Amino acid sequence: MWRWFRPGMGIKRWLVVVFVGELLLALAGAFLLRQLYRDVEVSGPLAGFVSLATLQFLPYVARGVILATVGAVMFGYGSYRVVRQLTDPFRAAGDQPFVEVIYQKRFLARGPRIVAIGGGTGLSTLLRGLKEHSSNLAAVVTVADDGGSSGALRETLGVPAVGDIRNCIVALADAEPLMGRLLQYRFPGDPADLGSASDQSSEGADRLSGHAVGNLLIAALTAIEDGDFEEGVRQMNRVLAVRGSVLPVSPEPLTLHARLDDGTEVVGQSAIGEHSGIDEVWIAPQGVAASTDAVRAIEEADAIVIGPGSLFTSILPALLVPGIQQAILRSSGLRIYVSNVATQEGETSGFDLARHVEVLERHTAAGICDVVLADNGATKSVAPIGWRAEAVRLRWPPETERVPRLVLEDIVDPANAHHHDPEHLAAAVIRIVERESGSRRKPAVARTA
């Protein structure tokens, strides 16, 4: 019962109002009884009953103590039973108490407005941690993926990539754990083999090969909404009670292009991720429209978190959408770039912290981030990073027009040296927002083509 009286529940103030109201009613009853005692004489057999019922055989102090005790017990027990009767229909077996759900939602509703931009596993890792600190979250997710299930659906149905959106929705969803497992379930096989069956009877089964259930659900909701991809994702957010919102960076499919150091051009996110020596990336079609919900969320944010994630294939495809980049530059929110804790084979082999920031600014705008958050190397991971990658070296400062503030925190996952720890990363971001969001910053300068 005491949990209902914790700060932030909005219960105590109304209980005080109810208590004062009951006290006034009791006082009115006391005045009425007092007046009856004076004006009405009771004699005969009723006199003894009235004396016993009104405790007249006891001193005034004893009467007050007895009545107050009985009243408090009745009030507390009655309130408890009312709360139980009202909340039992909403309490599922095995779930956390209903009072915890209410407290969590009311507490999180007062959290900072944070927009996280990117894709891949890094963004979903960040969101899993942040949703424990605020429900005012928006994930702006890249739609340039062209491999696996997302690529197959993009080719057959013409919908933007949905894989990263699915992962972020699962990370923010308040749905049952079983629902999360269902959305992430992937049918056996390779989506590249779609339609390869030799006969019609096996072709139907092959069409599901390699697809994730969540991807198919988003594609189905898009079709239900007459091909409106943004509305389909909105409905997916509602269906799964997402804590915040997951938004596509654009309602149109994007194609990522890259130029290597030797001048070779590579097309497609999945192909680009396998190459090293990437010099420049860009998206097609040029001038693609940004999601209106994403632009609005960025402009109203208290903080904008860029990353973590693959620099060239997850973060930059989102930032290269003109409307998204302009919204970031217009926003008064604190802009934080979260550096990866390890390099990525091929794509960022040999990159140190400063080079990550230099590449980020070269493709977007001078001063695109106010703060850079990186791991301080304090945690020794249980699992080694391995020969395919290495820890990002902390060379600083970068060769940029305006050097961002560097914040070092213990944010690596001890069990997986390639990834951040969701709880530590989210806590570090919240501390930065609380400490530095009030500081004034110079406006960023957009790059011109």
C-alpha cells in the first residue's frame, strides 16, 4: 500500500482532499449529535442503549482514541480494497504490480525529450537503456538497408527497409516478452532464394524464407494504409505500445552510394559495408523528403543523440537526408555523438575517435555535435574484441572547425567488447543531458555540395 504514496504518483493530494471532506462530514455529524444530546431527552430502556452506543461511560479522551483508531482502520482497509477492486482487472498474472506500472509511466513521462538517430544494433542498444529513464523518446531510423529480409521486401513490395525499424520497435515496446520473440522470429532459409522452388507447391513456403515476422507485419500495415509507409510504422508503434515512437528517416526507399580511395564506386549498403578505404558516401535519390514526424521530433528535442552504429552504413545515411540535417541544425537541443567502442572490419578499420568525428563533420556540417561520448577503457571486457576489430583509440582533438566537448564514461558491455552496455550508456547520456543541456552553443554551419 505504501507504494501508492511515493512522490510523483499524484495520489496523496487527492487522498488529502477526500480525508478533509470526510472530516467535515464527521464534524457535521458531531454537531448534529451534540445538538440532539442537548435537546432530546432519552429515558427508559433506550437510555442505556444510547449511553453504551455513544460510549458515555468513558472519558472524552478515551472515546476520541477509540473512534479515531476504528476510523483509521476502516479508512485504510476500505481504501485498500477499493484499489484492489479497481486494479485487479488490469493486473496480469506474473506481471509487475499495477502500482509499479503507474509509477513508472508517470515518472518516465517527466523525462527529457530525446531523439536518437541511426540504425543497426547500436541504436536499439541505446533505446533499451533510455526507455528506463524517459518515455519521451523518438528513434529516427535509416531506411537504406538493401540486404536480407529488408532488401527482399524492398525489391518485391517497394517498401523502405524495415529491419532496423523492427529492432527499434522491439527495443522500445512494452509488449509481452513473447511478442518480442515473435517479431524477431526469422523463418529458416535465405531470402535471396525466394521463388527458386521448382514446383508451385513448395514456392509458397520458400517465399517466407529468411523473413522476420516483424518485417512482414510492418509491410502488411503499410499495405493496409494504402501504401503509406509512415502511417504503417505509426500503427506498428500503437499496436506494440511503444514507449516513445520509432520513425523512419524518410517515407521513401534510399540507396546508399560510396566512393573508395581508389575512385571505385560501390552501390548498396550491404556491399559498402564489406569494403575498406571508404572516402565518401551519398544517398539517392537526391533531395529525398524527410519524415515529417522525424523533423518535428528533432526540432522539439531536448537532446539529439547520433549513434552508436556503423558510421558509413547506419549513421550517415540518416544524416544525409537534407530535411533531417537541417532540422538538427535548427534544433536548440543538445547534440551528442556516441562513438563506437570498437572499429568495424572493413568499414572503419584503423579509425580512431578523432577520425570518426572528422568523417561525420565532413559529410554533414561543422559543429554537428556539441558533445562526443566515448568509452574510457575502464572496463576490461570478459570477451576479447578479436582479430576482426579493435578498440577505438582515443586520439583527440579532431581536426575540425569547432572541437566538441569530450566526455569519457564506462559504457562498454563487459560480456561483449564490440557493443555498449545499454544501462551504462543510457545513464551516461542522461547525465550529459542534465549537466550540459542548459549551456549555450554556437549554431552549426551546413556543408554545401
